[in-house]
Amino acid sequence: PSETHPVHLVRLTKNKRLTPGDYSRNIFHLEFDISGTSLKYQIGDALGVYGHNDDGEVDAFIAEYGLNPNALVAIPARGHMEKG
């Protein structure tokens, strides 16, 4: 989470997929209820999302796949990337 901006817990009120199920990318229209917060939204604003996974579900996943919970996982990028 950001140290320069406050973090707010908001409720997702709409989640609509915009791309077909067989499309290579998942694009969604999401709406959030920001009432009761100090958040102000203007067109062009960005939203940071900090996901949360249930600890028990994560532990079960790790055990099911025989993974090392302390291992560093690197996922290579697809396509060409410029170094900068």
C-alpha cells in the first residue's frame, strides 16, 4: 500500500466482462461504492488495487501443488521488452 495516499476499503458493486470469453485478454468494467470515504474521482484518475488472499486457501494451494512457500517465483514477460 501507498505511504503517500490513504488506503480505503471499498465495495465492488459492478463487475462486467467486456471481452469475449475466448479473447486473449480479460478486460472488465468495474464500479466501486466510495460513499463514506474521502475519495474523489475524476476522469483519468488511476486506481490501485491491493488484493487479499485467504491464508488458509493459499496454504492449501501450496500444499496441493507441492510448492515451497518461501521460494521466489519469476515469471518472464511475453514479447519484446525495452530495458530502461
